[in-house]
Amino acid sequence: MPPNDHNDRDRIYAQARDYVSEFEFDESVARVFDDMISRSVPGYRTVIAMLGVIAQRYSRPGSTIYDLGCSLGAATSAMRRHLPFDDCAIVAVDNSPAMIAKARDNLRTQHSPVHVSFRCEDIMTTEITHASIVVMNFTLQFIEPKDRFEMIKKIFDGLLPGGVLVLSEKIFFEDAVRQNRMTELHHAFKRANGYSDLEIAQKRSALENVLIPDDISTHQARLELAGFRTVDVWFQCFNFVSLLAQK
Ligand SMILES: C[S@@+](CC[C@H](N)C(=O)[O-])C[C@H]1O[C@@H](n2cnc3c(N)ncnc32)[C@H](O)[C@@H]1O
């Protein structure tokens, strides 16, 4: 990513608010998003870097790679850098105009023969075809729970045999003790990255009805029901995981 996208520090919830409205991926969030996600999601940079490794391993010549909920294009950029086939194409989708505009800008300076098309649309309407890799990096958690199976099934149907879905998510633990422990560790991570207790509390309340995490067994069962042959947790840090599901 170009340096300007690293510079804006997230102070969105730094001042006390009378009323905390629902979180939106609008212009103010897009402006600070790289800083926000890096300081809020433990392991985010590692996950992005490993998407490059996964893309190198699982891409197929002439296939399409989808980045669903691409935000500023970090996953697209990492995969594009490592793709061994020039005739692959990447489709990067987000329904936030501010995010897509910045993603397009960020990728403009990256030199690569791999074509990227950006689409500003709801991923529920995105047609998936001839895919070797589909990435949903911390995006399914923002889709209505009732629509999640349909989304996963559509991805499965659009993947080539042997194709993979990388699904990264914040997860919820049924066991209350474990849920509290992981939530505490996540908040400690945010505090260590400079967020105040006020920022943590206000952001949490903004996300309350917007980011709805599933537990790991719900994810695994849904992927298996959709038809995925294997489902592996390849990354976990506290209450954040990434799964690799192969068709
Ligand atoms: C946490 S961010 C994803 C981060 C990004 N994948 C990355 O690796 O940096 C979630 C993104 O999903 C997008 N999003 C949420 N619901 C969506 C939907 N129904 N259709 C398209 N994009 C959606 C948001 O606008 C936001 O940019």
C-alpha cells in the first residue's frame, strides 16, 4: 500500500459521544481503515502476508480470484504480488464506495500483469465463476446470519475442483469462561496498541448489532454442509481465526 494509507491514525471513538450510532464503512472509516484494522485485529498483518503464500500455492492458470469485502485492497495486493500466473484475474468487491475508491487508488501503483477489476456491489449479488481462490477476510461476520449459508454455497459452487475459500472471522465462544478470557485478551491487545478504554467501549457498542460472530463449530458445519471436502484452521490469535476450506 502507498504510504498515505498508513499515516491516518484512527481516533474515531476517542471523544466521548452522547449517542454511539451503528458502525459504517463510510469515508471517515475508509480514511483510517489500515490503522484501525491493524491495531484492532490481532494477526491481521500475518494473515494478509500469508494470503500471498496461499495465492501462490492454490492459484490455477486462467482462473479468477475473488476478494469479497476487499476494503482498501490489502488482500488483493498481497495475492497479486505472489500469483505465479499472469493470466489470472482478480475481482475485488466491496459495497462501500469510499473503500472501493481508495482500493482502486492503492492498487494503481502496483506493477503486475494480473488484471484487477473493482466492483462496488453487495457480495450477495456477486457472481462467482471459475474461481481457484475466494477470500473473505473478516467480511462474512457483517453478512446477515440468515444469508450466510447461501453466500458460502454460492462460493462453493463457483470454485473449481480443488479450489479454496479463505475465511477469516472474529469468533464467539459458547463457553462463557473462554469467551471472557479471549475478549479480555483482545481488549488488552487493543490497549497495547494505544486504544483507550473509552475508544474500546464506544467501538464495541457501535459494532454490537453490525458484527455478529459465529462460533467455530457453526463455521465448520456450514462449510461442510456446503460441500467443502476439508476445513482447516490455519491461523488463530485470541478470538480471531482464519479457515482454509478446500472443494
Ligand atoms: C473488516 S472489512 C474487511 C477487511 C479486508 N478484507 C481486509 O483484508 O483488509 C469488511 C468489509 O466488508 C465490506 N462489506 C460488508 N458487507 C458487505 C456486503 N454485503 N457486500 C460488500 N461488501 C461488504 C465493508 O464495506 C468492509 O469494507
